[in-house]
Amino acid sequence: MLSFLEVMERVTNGPMMTAKEYDMKVFIPAVKKAVKKYDIKFDPENPCPADDDLADRIYQAALDLYADCGSYCTDTQRNIRFTREEIEQAVYECPKVVYFGEGPDRVEWRGRMPDDNTLPNCHVGSGTETTENIALKMVEAYANISKAKTVSVPAVTNVGHQKSQAGSPIETLAGINMMRLGREGLRRAGRPGMPIIDHVSTCAAGISTIAASNPDFGARKSDGWIIAPHAEFKINYSSLNQVAYFTNWGANIGQEAGPILGGYAGGPEGTAITTLAYAFHGILIIRATYHLTYPIQMFPVCSTTPGMIYVISTSSQAFARNIGAPYYALGYASAGAATRQYFLESAAYLAAIQSSGIGVEDVHPNKAVGINQALPIDSEFSCSFAHGNIGITRKDANKIIKKLQKIYLPTIKDAPKGRGMLECYDMETMQPDDELLQVYDDAIKELKGLGLNFK
Amino acid sequence: MSQKELFQQLKNALMQGDSEALTELVKANIDSTDPLEMIQQGMMPGMAEIGDQFSNCEVFLPELLMAAEAWEEAMKIIKPKLLEMGQAMEKRGTIVIGTVQTDIHEIGKNILLNLFTTAGYEVHDLGCDVPAAKFLEEAQKFNADIIAASAIMSTTVTYQKDIIDLLESRNLRDKFLVMVGGGVVTQEWADKIGADGYGDLASDAVVVANELMAKKKGA
């Protein structure tokens, strides 16, 4: 695989162009070309297709796409290009197993295959905005879910009464504070070695993330450090500085990407190819050993529509069959927390990703908008789903997803807002109220009736 | 070719994002057809239709951007002719738009930029990572009616407030309408910081801008 220094050579000396030229003249034509050449067609009747050939064509299309357009550095205004051979060599050499955490909480995470009969890694938690006063309890509640193996800690965006601003010293303080709270929450749950594998979601700036990674604050190289691009395939010095730092620290680096269905990549076909091609950006530029994806639709903003389920399902299958590294996906429900629709949308998304061969994470309610909207019961639901549906096939998942979509699609644009953490949990005992428990029990009963299992 | 056929062809070329075909049509007919009519009868209906198709998820951002690019290329030929003839396009208003300081997410802003253009606004794109002072400087330079500021992250939305604070500190708050939007922005936040307008979706933002401009013109 090309070294990071060789990558930086291309970041510094690649062809110069504006970001708009990259989008319009390089990226968009390359996506259209790849969709056409490999005859990728979205079929709304099969949101989770059991089609290995389609998955492999998406992989080939993604290779073509990334070889045609590479990535773009907004600081140097350079196009970072790789040959098809360099990309394939990087895929061949990238780690297929990653170790996170310490002691009894250490996790070995391997890639899976579509229709796999193994338990996916259960990742829990949320990097969504959470107030400081409840963040610690949230992490403790996540870690108390014994089926959960890795965790995201909340984004705490205030320090005292001061609101964090991206790039400001308050953000650095907030990032440090978040790592402290995160590790302390895990200790309180008796799982001090449990790996925190999201990026420091409190921090937008690279400098704040690097500051928060000091082990004195509870951070470890055996945690996972996610570095984000921005749409599509763009990176800047702030992110590249994180790569330089985390690779030299010897830490696990994750790449994350959230391509937008309806954005530069176009429809479901182009978005599926782009979602997968981010793996190449991740392996070569971010030096990622694990991958998180969260493609999302532009209108309505969520990831549970037929087009989005197709994107996540087919790109995950293509990844699992052809790359095989640790991979997981985060979904966004249109419905708010503590609603029947939230659990139905979540089940559809989880069925798609588990059967397609990747790891699971709880689906974020209410499009991840708002403060204190994620609930620990969301995480319990996803873990219980993963354990109850080991071996779920794409064919079975497809049938169930279609039934679920018939129920929730009519209200997806105007989904119920639900209730946030402070409205439906006793913050002393961290127990959900009776109303939420009833909604949860009813949803489980309904989903069991559709052929899903929960353990 | 009849004028009706010409307008239809202009519309089609624009909707297909075919810059070459559109500019050829414009060049070939600019001396024999009123350029303002070419815009109003051919190109603008095309932009409006593709804007609607985009809002209904019938086409996606690449098609919208390609149509906008074709529009820009055609306008490079039409604008000098309009000036020569002493004509001007009627515009709904002038908007400066950008993503706030430290925020590098541009898609939402780019969509809105194109929808505003489609809706008949003169739009000036300030790009991303735009400090409050730059919003103000450009708004003054273009005599803008609206400052539109996008922020996608919970840690960057506060820079939207900085724009309003800056306007207030310079006693310029009444001179510009301020619209805010972006992934994590809510009506509640817009109200809290005293923004004039907010749209949940890009298409909502155009409606809000139209309402704000109608009020401004009525005032």
C-alpha cells in the first residue's frame, strides 16, 4: 500500500482545480459513467437484494469511480489521484481484523459476509448533542448493556454555561471533558476497558480531537478515532493532521462517510457506488482500519426509505464480499424516540445491514436533530435485534423490510416527533417510564409477528 | 423555427443541462429574438420545472447543478445584449449566501443557491467557512436584501448568531434580512437568535425568502 508520505506528495502536487470543477467535471461525470458501465439499477421492490453479482458490480463500479476521480484536498486545491492497481493493492493489504479496548472488554472485530451466520459487532451509543448533566449517565447506561461491545459517547457541546464553537478553545475544553465523562461512565458500569470508537463528536476541529486524545483524559490508542471527510471525497489539512498524529500514535483509525442520496452522487445507484468508494478514500488517505457509513437521503432526511435501504444494503454487501474489513452502519429514523414508528424504521434498517454482512449500530431517532433525543433503549433494541436474528438472510430481510415500509412510509415525511431522554426516563434510576415500556413491548410484539426475533 | 419552438428548445436544453446546445441556441437567435423573452419564456420555465423536479426527488443535485451551469453560460451571452438594449431582468431580490465560519459543508448551501436563482433572485455565493464580517462586507458590496447563512453542525450554528450580533453592533440589523438553515438548525434556534427566516428544507427556504421580500417591499 502507498505510504502516507506518498499520499501527502499527491495532496501537495496533484492536479490543481477548484472544488466546483472537481464536483462538476470530475466527480459527477465519473459517477454517471460508473452507473451506466456496470448497469446498476435500483429496484424499489427489492430494497435489500440477494444478488451477489450486483454487489460485485457495485464494487467494480466503485473501483472505477475512485480511480477516475480520487479525492480532493480543499486546502491545497489538489485532486489526489490513485491508479486502479494502487487501490486494489491497498484493499488487498488493509487489515481485515481490528482489536479494540482492553482487558476483559477487549474486542476482536472481523469483517462478515452477506447472509452470514455470525453475530455482528454490536456498537451502541450516540455522538449526538447531549447536555453535560446527563452525558455521564448516558454512557453508563450504554455500557450496562452487556451485549454491546463498542460505544460512542455523546457530544457535549457546552462547558458550564458557555456553548462550544467549532475551532474555539471552548471546543477543546468540551472535547477533553467529553473523554473524561466517557471513560468515567464506562468505569461506573464496570467496563473500563470498553472501547470508545466514535470520533470525538464534540470536536469539529482536528486540534480539539488531538487534544482530547491525551491518555490523562481517559483516551486510549485502543479506542477508535474516526476522521470525517466532507461531501464528496473531500478532505482538508485539519483531517490530514489527525491522520498524521493518530498513525504515529499507533491508534485505530476509522473512516466515516455520509454520502447524500440526491446529492452529488445522484440517485440510489450512484449513492451506493459512492458509499462503497469511500472505503478506498478511507484506506488510502485516512489510513483507516475500520469503517463507518451513514448515507442519508436529502428529502426526506432519513435513511429508511426504499432508496436508502437499497444504498446501505448493496454497498454493504459489496464491501463485505470484496473488502472484508470491519464495517458498520448508522441509520437515521425519521420518527422521534419512544415511538412505534421509530422501532419499525430501526428494524428495517437493522435487518438490511445485518443480513448484508456488516456490524450494527442503533438507529438515531428524529434524524439525529435536537438535544438529548437518543435513548439507551434504542441501543438495547439494536443489540437485542442483532442477537435475535443471527443468520438472517437478505431474502428474508427483504420481505420483512417491504412489510415494514408499507407501515411507516405513509408517515415518513411527517413522522411523530416522540419524546427525548428527559421526558421518558427517570434520571435517577435511568429507567424508562411505563409509557415507553409499553411502546417498546408493543413494537417487539408487532415485529415478532413479522418474523423477527429478539434476544 | 417559430418562437414557440425556440422557447421550448431553450427550455429543453436547459433542463438537460446541455450548456453547448443552450448557448448555440442563444447565439443563433439573439439578434432575432428579444433576449428577455428567451429568458422569461424559455429558460426560466425550464429552471422552475427542474427546481420542482428536484424538490420532488424526480431529479437529483447533478441535474440541478448542470442546469444552473447551462444557465450561467447562456447568461454570459444574454447579459451584454440586455445591457446593449438598455433592458434588465426583473429580480426578486439580492441574496448573499454562505456556510458559516469553520463549517465546510456546502451541499445544502449549493442547493439553496440554485433554488434561489431558479426563483429569480440574484445570488452571490460566498462559499464555506465564511466569517460574519465577510457576510456583512459582501452584503454591503452587493446591496443585498438577504443574508443566508448555512450551518450543519451543533458547534457551528453559533456562528449564525455572530452574524446577527455583528449587524446589531453596527446598527445595521434593519438593513438586511437574515435567513438561517442547515442540518441541525431548527425554528427554535432561528427564533432564539432573532433570525428573520428559517426553512426546514431548501424548498421551504425559497418560500420564506419570497414572503420576507414581499413584506419588505410592502413595508
